[in-house]
Amino acid sequence: MTRYQLHIVLLLLCMAFGIDPMQAQISVEAPSRVAAGENFRLSYTVNTQDVEDFRAGNVPEGLEVIAGPYTSRQSSYQIINGHTTSSSSITFTYTLYANKNGTYTIPAAHANIGGKSVASRSVRITVSGHVSNSGGAPQMHQEDGGQHQMESAGTRISGKDLFIKVSANKRRVYEQEPVLLTYKVYTLVDLTQLEGKMPDLTGFHSQEVPLPQQKSFKMENVNGKPYRTVTWSQYVMYPQMTGKLQVPSITFKGIVVQQNRSVDPFEAFFNGGSGYVEVKRDIIAPGLTIQVDPLPKKPANFSAGVGKFNISAQLSTKEVPAGNPVTLRIVVGGTGNLKLIKLPEVSLPKEFDKYDPKVTDKTKLTAQGVEGNMVYDILFVPRSEGKYTVPSVEFTYFDIQSESYKTIKTQAFSLTVTKGNGRNSSTSYDSPKDNDIHNIMTGEARIYDKNAKPFFGCAGYWTSLLIPLVAFIVLLVLFRKRAIDNADIINMRRKKADKMARKRLKTANKLMFQHKTGEFYDEVLRALWDYAGYKLNMPVEQLSRDNITDTFAKHAIPEETISKFISALDECEFERYAPGDPAGNMERTYLAAITAITEIEDVMKKKH
């Protein structure tokens, strides 16, 4: 049915019901006074059903349309003394919400009735006081406590209606001093979706602060306008370079829902039309500049720590037999770049054999930076008995608050080494038994035979000369090759990459069976990052997903294999917070990491 045909049908119905278009009118009903936080109804009734293009007046700020319009139709017939009379009407009802106190005027509604434009009267509503509870208000208003009005379809969305503010808690910092970068959304429209990827930051070591997946909007007044706001993402950045470092601008992809108030009800019913439309909107988050100052002249024993730290130490035992291991545990805690500090130097007596330390990361990322403890377990074995002193350990860091270097120390420990069982302890050559003159050898003397064939010139003589010569040549070739390999530091790092990664994954496997979720994901993530750094000879500050992808591509690694490695990184970070079975998540992450590293090793070996 065309619009022209619809007009004719409605006009005939109007004439049949005996309604003159000239007598058509729009009446309005609404309370004159409501309380802030209360819902109320606004109804427009037209005394005929021949209504086209009904439009309510624009609702002022301070009031909000949360539902409607709902339409209802009424028809009646009466026969009095043989005379038939009929009447019909249509009512448009809106549900409004009173946001804040004030007096508001809703302009007149307009409609096209029988080809003529008819208007209602305006409505004046006073909002005063507050309701004690929501009184049936929608939940979203109880959470937000504010207002937002759904715009009509086709309404232009300006930069003042929807924008993202980028802020840093500090704009001038020292090298390695943490900076909190915040992206905050401000909206006056109905924003339903937002996507944006943080680019790689040149000169920064950055980590994203975990925020709730469910975003909760708050109200904030900006230039006299009440905006719905939410902190979308936050990053803790540690500058690795000095000078003016740039945080580039980001383009977010957003979707805004608008209400299609002019939709034809017949068209919507028969053709599946909708009262709402989605509008795609690009929101540019501006960049900013961070001034990074160099640290003052660094002392010789500087640990590279910047922040506020403390240090403690503990010895596993104070008395031990010679040849038995002892563990010295050093704990560095506080707030700062804990993951980037150097291992504190430990000076042990020369009679002790020291081994590589075991490092345990017990830190967490917060809006203030990295907080927690780095634990270093140093194993050493005393070989000789006696009384020894394990000296105190010094830790020098740069204190941000006082802008000066501070040195903190642990206590010294006394260690008594008793006599061992002899199997593990070294031999003491001060013993008279080992330095005394040995007894004269006894027994029959061996007499030289003049008729015996001399050793000089025989086959055994020449063989004894040839064997050392051949052994010397072989060893020369082997040691020369080893020296060449050791000189090639890049190649040595690449060879160690797979071994180190598998060692860490083996540790992660044990943690998985011990149900230590946090330590498991830290170990897998460390294995993947270390593998990429060693395999590609890439320093820590340059490690990023984009750099890893580009460098692997330069080594002719297939794109599919690179994607598996990057996916393993993403899955490790995602599964840590994913719902469901923790054991299943850990097993899936472990298999993804093993598969990615194995495939890269296979490709690299075939290439060489």
C-alpha cells in the first residue's frame, strides 16, 4: 500500500466516523511536579486516527526519554434515538526520567492530520526534591546516576558529543620512572561499542593495567555539561630513553545508537523496520609528549632501580658440614621498575663455590606501577671447615621522591662449617701425611737386558710419536671451531634460545601440576619473550609484537608460523584471566607455547 493510498483510506475512515479535520486537536497529559530520580508519563492524545508524521517536542536537558512512544487506539459507537455517533482517537505515550531539579518546558507536539498541521500546547514540569529510592527507574540510571539522551537518527555527532581524553599522571620524569597513561571516554550519546589498539611505544617499556571487562559509566561535569565517563584503558610506561618521547595518537572505532523517531509504523510492521539505527564513528585520542630527564651521575654499584625499595636477606642455616649446600635468599621489594633491576652483588669467601641464582617474580602491576617482591635464591657450597662471615648485600637505587641515590643493606651472617664426610669436601694439602717423605720401595730390582731389542726405531716408538701429533691436530681443529662459535655472540644466543625456552617450559609444566596459576603464566610468558629476544638478538626495550613479527619475517619464517607464536603470547595473557577451568586454560596455553617454539625451530634448522 502506497503512502498516497494510505492517505485516502484514512481520510475516508475519518469521514465515515464524522470527524472534521478542521476540528482535530492534540491534548497532552503530564504531571506538573515530579521528584528528581522519578519516572513519569507524558501522553499525547489525538481525537482522530487520521494522523501522519507525529513528532513530540524536543525534551530539554534535565529530563530523559527512557521509553516510547507507545501507541494505543480507541474507537466508540453510540446509537441514541436512532442517531448513530462515532469517535476515535490515538494516544502516544512516553516514559520520562527526571534527572535533576529545575523547571523545564517541553515544546508543543506536531502532527499532520487530514493534510493540515496541528499542534498541542507546551508542557511545563517542575522537578524538585529527591525520591528515597529508584521508584521503578531503569537500572542504568541507578548505576550512572546521570543523564544521556538518545539522539534522533541523522543527528550529527560532534567532537563535543563524544571524545577521548588522554592523560599522564606525570609529564616530566626521570629515566625508568613509571608514568601512568590513561584513556578516558566522555560521551553525551548512546555509545555501545568501542575498539582501539594501543600502538608500540618507542622508547618505553609498557604494560597494560588490568581493568574490569564490564565498563561502568560515571557522571562528570565538563564545561557545564553532564557527561557519562569511563576509564577505558590504562598503561604503566617505563621510559628507556631520555629526551622528548612521543605517545602517538590512536583512532578508536565506536558505534553509537540513535533513535529513528520518524519511522513509518506500517513500514516497520510489514518490512521489518527498526526504531533504532547504528552509526559508526571514529574517535581520535590525541597524542602527548613526555619529557624524560637523565638520571644524575650514576654510582658504580647502581642497580638500575628507580622508585622506592627495601631489601632483606635470610640464610637457610647457620651451621653446615663441609661440602653441603647453603641457600642465601635476598628479597628486593617496593614500588618501581622491579622487573628491570640488576641482581644484587654477593661477595662470598673464596672457599665457597657459588652457583647461578634462582629468580622468583612476585610482583603485580597496579596503577602506581609494579609492586611486590623479586626473590633471589643464591646457592653456594663451602668446601673447607671453619668459621666464615657472609657479608651484607648492598643495593643502590634512585629515590624519586628525594631525587637522590640511596644505598640500603642487609645484615651480615656468621656461618660455621664443620668437618664433612669426606665425599664432598676438598682434600687439605696441609696434612703432614700428604707432605711427608714416602717409604723406600722394596722388592726385586729390575735388571736391564743388553740383548733386548731397543725401543727407539721400533713400530711402537713411531706410533707413540704419531698418536700425540694426530691428537694435537684434531684438538686444534675442534678448539678453533669452538673459539669461532664462541666469538659469534649472536649465533651463540640463538643456539641457547631453544634450550632456555624449554627449560622454562619444563618449570612451567611442574607449576601447572602444582596448580600455581600466577607463577605458571609468568614462567610461560617469560619463556616466550626470552626465546624471541635470544633468537632474534633483540634487546628488552625493543621487544614488541610488531618488531618480533617483522624480524621473523626477515628470517624467512612463514607468516602462519609467526602468527602461531604471536597467538601463543596473546593466549598466555588472555587465558590468565579467562573464565572456566583453570587447569584446562593452563594446558591450552602450555601446548600453544610448545607448538609455536617447535615450529620456529624446525623452520630455522631447515633454513640453515
